[in-house]
Amino acid sequence: LMAAGEAAGAGAAVTLLEAGDRPGRKLLLTGKGRCNLSNTLPLEEFIKGFGPNGAFLRNGLHRFFTAELRAFLAGLGVETAIERGGRVYPAHGGAAGVLDALLAWTRGRGVRLLARRRATRVDRDPSGFAVSGEGFTLTADRVVLAVGGASYPQTGSRGDGYAIAAALGHRIVTPRPALVPVVCREQQLCRGLAGLPSARCTSRRSGFPGPRSSP
């Protein structure tokens, strides 16, 4: 949504393809619906949280980091607040309020939204690119591929982007699970723990110690 709005604001004729009924399903899940936007940590400390691959983010975040994000959202009418641990959340409205503001902003900039259009292929053609899916083909001078990973098919993250990018010549590193469910025999115990956050996950089988646990 941000890419579409910025491109339209720069004068491009933008069409946003959405596989589902409405954009932003993953956004609505962030922070349990409250929308955890960022953190007030200095840039270098923030990047360390992403491990060895964090350096990849430095250039982008140097240009647009927490202060710029908060100013951008304020321009859309979404005020933000800093909470415990330097976490940045919307002051009101949660994730739904952020999504509504982004949708209104893109509409105001003339972005054409086409829902229920699952793009499954992008080909180069003489005029630029041909984007296609079941029952449609569109041509474009430029394409922004923003389809998520493969972790949550119900939200649209089915892994389509990997196949599209590979067909265009990009090298894809095979994805591996990072967030996984915990399954145990004690069903009643599981039901009682549903929705309870924890900062520690220690497996006796693997012997892997996680971060310090929280009560």
C-alpha cells in the first residue's frame, strides 16, 4: 500500500492487485490487532536484532526509520505512542485504523485497486512486464512484488512470490520455518495456554535454551 501510494504520488498510473477480498489482512494481525509499528532503539541496535542478515536493512532504514514512519502516519491522521520497551503503537484505532488510513490515502492518490486478482506469473515483454493470473493479464512499465512469504496461506502468504521472482531470474534461498506451533499430548493444558505469550521456549530434546522466560 505504501509503495502504491508513493508511486501514484510521483505521477505513475498505479494498479494494485490483491488476491483476497481486501488488502491488509496480515497488517490486521500485527501486535494482536494493535499494530506494533516500530521501536525507538537507535538504528544500529535495532539492526542487531535481525542477526547476521540485519546489515541488509541498513540502507533502507537509514532513509526511512522510526521518526520518518511516525511522521508519515501522522500525515495520514494516525497518531502514534511510545510504550514500554520503546515500542511504537497507534495511539488509537489499532491495526484497523492504520489500514483504513492507508486505504483512504491510496484512493486519494488515484491508485486503482483490483481485489480477487491473484497474480501468479510475471513475464518480461517489449513494453515492460506482463502480470497475469486466472482470467486476467495486465501490462506494466514497472512491477513491485510485495506478496509476503509462505508462512500464513490464510492471509495470502502462500509463497507465490518465490516462484514469480525465480522465473524472472532471481536466486531464491529455500525458506525454512521460523515460527512454528507447539504440539503436546496434554490437550487440556494446551487449551489453557492458548494465546499466552512467552519470551522463552526451551526444548529438552534439543537442549536449545531460549531467552529468559516471562511469568
